[in-house]
Amino acid sequence: MKPTHHSRLQQILKNDILSGKQKEGSVLPSENELAAKHNIARATVRHALASLEKEGYIEKRQGKGSIVKAYNKKISILNIKGFSSVVSNASNQFILKPHYAAWPKPFAYNLSKEMEDAGCIFMKRLRSINGEPILLELTYLPNIGLPDFCFNPFINDSLFETLSKRYLIEIKDVEQDIRAIKPCDEAIKYLKIKKSDPLLCLNLKYATNRLELNIYSTLYCDTQKYSVGNSD
């Protein structure tokens, strides 16, 4: 499908912001200037600017115009604290609540025979910031030493806090494998992205204070508005 005039202008302006050509705090050209430069109607320009404002790239100020906002903020998920603990205005929604399952095959990491035989506890969560979906997370825990895990709610909506307070399991380290992939149907559905949008896939292996128990997560990340990192 051929892109519309407003979506084309929206992408041009977004690229200018992301590349640093238009810096935070700078004022975009006026609607008249953009309409003349790109040979399009002012209504089309207004539509493109409204979309950029909705996405958080600009802020419309009376008497000043369209001001470039801070962009590409970092989500500190590459750490051992957990998403809810380090990301403000975060919320979690269970797509699939914790339940007992077999390990998927193939799996991103090698499993001990004990873990493979025990099966896993699997859950699927949608992580959002300010109500906007950012991460789709698939989490796998070995079904070892976690009695009644699937039957009790998390403490403060946090997996890591629940493991710490209820089972005395502490996260000690995290191993990461990061790669760019084409969006899968599930990511497109829950993250509300397009097939052409970039998507980051992270496989995480969390080591705990129990040698026989590692926690595994696969994250599908929409990084168009937020980058990922390991500090605030």
C-alpha cells in the first residue's frame, strides 16, 4: 500500500528528530512552511503533526509552534531488579497467567535433565508504560521448589519480589542474547506495531541463589520510542 502524504511527512519529521537534525527543544517549521516545502495541504501537515504529538515526539505550544520533546528514552530492563522496580509508570497485564507446561522445543538455552523432566511454569505478560504497550514477555521457570506458585497472586505485581519473599529466591546475575527480528504475529497484535516496524528480541537467563534454578525470559521490545539498557 502506497504511504499517504501525512504518513510520509510524519516519517520524514520523525527521522529528523531521531537523527538529531531536529534537537530536543527546537521548533519545527510552521505548518505553512512544511506545506510549501512538501507541496501538500496544511490539513495534511496538521494531521502529520498531530500523529507525532500523539507518539510523544513533539509538543504543540500556543504561540510557539511544535516543540521537539525528549525522545528514545531508555528502559532499564537489562538488570536483576525487574521491570516494575526500575521503570516508572509501568503496568503489567497477564496474557497467560502462570501455568504448568512442557518446555518449548527448540529452547533458547540448554536445560539440565532435572529441569527438563520437571517441566516449566510458563506465563505471558504485556508490559506497558503510561498505558502504552512496550514489551511482550514470555517467562519460563523450572517447576522445581515452587509449591503453589500458579495458585497465588504476585506480591506487588512483581515476579522477583514474589520469588524473594515467598520462596527466598534471589536473582544474582543475568545473561543476555539480543537480536533484531521481523515482527511475529503475536508481537504485532499485542504491541500494536506494523509488519515493517523494527522489533528487538531479547533472551534473558537469570541465575539465582539456587544452583538448580534459573529463570528464562524472551522479550519482544518495541524500541521506536524507548531504547533498552541496564541503568536508569
